[in-house]
Amino acid sequence: MAAKKRVLTGIQPSGIPHIGNILGAIEPSLRLAQNHDGFLFIADLHALTKQPEPKQLQAQIHSVAAAWLALGLNPDQTVFYRQSDVPEVPILAWLLSCQCPLGMLNRAHTFKELTDNKGMPGEDVRHGIYSYPVLMAADILAFDADVVPVGKDQKQHLEITQELARKFNHVYGGGEAILKVPEAKIDEAVMTVPGLDGRKMSKSYDNTIHVFLEDKPLLKRIKQIKTDSTEYGAPLTAAGDTVFELYKLFATEAQTTRLRRQYETGRKNPDENVDDERNYFGWGDAKKALHGVLVERFGDARAEYHRLMDDQGHLDRLLAAGAERARNVARGVLERALRACGIR
Ligand code: TYM
């Protein structure tokens, strides 16, 4: 029987994973892990590029671990670990750096965003941010990953990873594949989940929704989603509306069809078009509907998340066991790369 293909993805511990992380990376990778070898990790070294407060970073590492597990990661079937526990990764990153032209990093979106859009002089950009894509390439290449499920914002990083693997193979492999060129898996339906203000949901825009919040604060957050000023009871536009877009991602087809009709008619019960205010449908109702599907979908995971957060020793033990398994694989790949370079 052919060996199983390998799926790998990572998440930065920069806060409780939000809906974008869950739909863009966590759920797709957990689905793939059912019939692939799974390598799922917490990108804690990458998180340092944001200079987090140390105590907060500790808490956030646990929070990402608890979220993965609460959403269904099975640590017996999947190798689950922290990036910083695998020192082979930064060593491989150095080998890749030695092949990486500056031009490739000058074109990286994050660097360009700082220098071109925010006007920061290039020399003020910290090296960790500049070389972020090289470390990410090492995360992936150190495990011979076949498939990497990510959101659309990571597409360029995956292209850089492929290019670095090819360069390395070209220089040291004489045409032989020393490092495996991985494939990105970007699911179109969830490649960019919108946040409260309609832009990509992202911690850096402070527009995220955390599904592990208790009912009331979750509803409060959902109420902050930007909507237009359509009068109560008048038809609402579903196309491009963030509440509708998010609802669609979690609801069944029948639920989505019903919400679409409620938008079109401005009525709670679309078949009763009587002019009775009690039947009016407005943004508040749409937001409650979104809250309903989120609680339905994540209620159990939320309880499990909080249970796991209360037992951090257990999380640490799981991650330590995962680190051992991860290192066993990364060690082999690094040895191969070191031999190819002439260091071994
Ligand atoms: P991070 O931590 O920013 O996000 C984790 C994953 O969530 C996806 N994502 C989204 N998907 C859809 N819509 C959104 N609004 C949204 N926001 C975030 C991201 O695309 C990502 O897949 N560089 C990575 C972490 C990383 C990594 C790796 C990933 C480090 N090494 C190796 C894969 C393989 C990052 O910052 O993701």
C-alpha cells in the first residue's frame, strides 16, 4: 500500500483562534488528517515577530492548543507540537536563507505592506519580519509535507516555500528532490473569511469573532458587525453583507435559503407579508440568527475548550509528546539536507 500523504499546517499563537483561522486552516486540516499523516503545530517562533508580552504569549500558546483539541484534533493520530520544540526547523531555515535572494523577500506582502503602504523605511523593519517566509518554508519542508491547508493570505508564503525547495534541490540535488515541493490547499469558500468591518478577519484589524466566547459576549461582538442603515422592515441586501456571508459558512442550505428570503422581504416569516411590525425583520434579527448557528455549531467545542484551558499541565504533556514525534521526522529531513550541502 502506498504511504499516506502528509498534511501540515501551523497557527500563530496571537490570540484565541478566530473564525477565519478555524475555517481557513483548522477545520480543513482536521478533515485532511483523517486520511493523511497529520502534522499540526503552534507557530510560536513566528509569533515573536509581533513582540507579544511574554505572559500573554504563554497563555496564547495554551489557548491555540486547547482550540485545536476542542475542535477535534486527535493527538494519537496526529503529530501535534510547538514549532520551538523542533530545533531542526530553524537550522533548516538557515540552509534555506543561504539560497534565498533578497528580491524574494522584498516582494513579500508583509514587508511591502510596512514599507510601501505604511511608509516604514526598509532599514527599520525587523529582520524576523523580513525573514518570516524563510522560517515558514522550513516549517513545511522539514516534514516532507505534501499538502498545506491555509487561508488565501498565506498563498505567497507557500509560493516562496515551493521556490526555495526547488532552488535548494537545483543547487544541491543535481536534479534530485532533496526537499519535497509541497502543494497549497486553499479552499475557495473560506479563503478569506470577513471580519466585523467586512475586511479580512484578522487579529491585526481587531475585527475578529471568537466562537469560544460565552453566549452574551458572543452576541455583543456579533452586534458590532458593520451593516448599512436600511430601515427596520425594509428589504436587506444579502450580497456582500458580512452577516449573511458568515451565516452562509455555518448554516445548512435550507437555513441559508430561509435567511435569504427574510432579507429579500424584510419579514421574519417571508410568507406572511402583512404589515405587522412583529413580523418585521432587520439587522438585529439577522445577527441573532448568526449567533444561533454559531452556538449550535461550537457550543460543545466551547465547553471542551474551557475544560482544557483549566488543565494546562495536560496540554503541556501532550505537546511535549508531540515534539518527540515531530523531531524524529524533522531530524531525518535535516540530515538529508546537511549531507547534500556537504556539512555531513
Ligand atoms: P495565522 O496564524 O495568521 O493564521 C492561521 C491560519 O488561518 C488562516 N486565516 C484565515 N483564513 C481565512 N480567512 C481569514 N480571515 C483568515 N485569517 C487567518 C491563515 O491563512 C492561516 O492558514 N504564517 C502562518 C502560520 C504558519 C504556517 C506555517 C502555516 C507558520 N508556519 C507553516 C502553514 C504552514 C500565519 O501567520 O497564520
